[in-house]
Amino acid sequence: MLAKEWIMIAAILLGPVLAVQAQKWLESLREQRTRKLWIFRTLMTTRATPVSPQHVEALNMIDMEFSGTSSKEKEVIDAWRDYQDHLNTQVSDDKISSWLDKSSDLLVELLFKMSKVIGYNFNKVQLRRGCYIPRGHIEQELQFLTIRRSLAAMLDGKNAIPVSFPISEEALAKQEAVQKGFLELLDGQRIIKVKNDKQDT
């Protein structure tokens, strides 16, 4: 049998197998892109509310989905590492403003690198300024943060709930009179008890 005939037989036998394998490979690539798109879109839609559960979930999936060997994916992982390190840094209340500014810069850098992998043509200004959040949402987030911190400080014994009642001078005078009368009554009972004890002896 000639080499040409062997090639024809191999093509007939292997053709369907190779077609199935190619289809599986294409489906795998499509699924990977879909997962990367989900992460990117979630981060984009929640970039104004970085403490939302969806935002945090998407961040935590970056390592798994952008773990390819391409240089662009490596840049995404590096940008995520920088952002993650910053997010895990403890900061005092007086430095929170600068910490938030740096957080925003690092998130924009991460989104910029991700957009390059996925094929979107965003610039950093679009990523920074292109989101909308109502002022009411910002106030709600700040109120929630204040309440949570105050409650935590109270439960830790660092703060107490301030309680003040209006005091009436008349009510205060009456209370003092009642206390004085009660003390006189107690003194009177003590004197009677001492006399009774003496008589018993």
C-alpha cells in the first residue's frame, strides 16, 4: 500500500476524532473567556461599591481564571497582587482618605490590565470616571460603616452609649428631701434598736 493511501485511511479514521477534540478545545476556550468576562463585568459594575459581596467574589476568582501563561495575564495577576496587598493593609482613621484614593488607583490599574486580556479598549480615565453611584448610596455606605465601627467599639468596651436625661431643679430638691427623710428614719430606727438592746441587757 502506498504512503498516499495510508494518509487517506488515517484521515478518514482520525478526522472525526480530531474534529471532536477541536470542538472540545474551542468550547473550553469559550468557557474560559465567559468566566473572565463575568469577572471583568462584575468588577466594572461594582467598582463604585468595592465592599459589595459581588465585587469581593469577583476579586477572589482572578487567581483561578487569569492564571494563563501569557504576559498580559501575568500583568493582571501582578496588578491583583498589588491591589490585594493594599486591601489587606490596616489603616488608621486619619489616613483613610489617602488609603481610599490609592485603592481606587490600584483597582483602575487592575481593570485596565484585564480589559487588555479580554479585548476591550478602555483607557484609565474611562475606568476611573465612567461609573455612576447615587449620593444616597454613598451616604448609606458611610452610615453603615460608622454604625458598624461604633457597635464594634461598644461591644469591645471602648465606647459607651451616651445617656443624658433632663434634670429639673424641683425634682432634684424633692429627691434630696426624700433621701434626707429616709436617712433620718434609718437613724431613728438605729437609736430605738440601740435602746432596746440596752434594756434587754
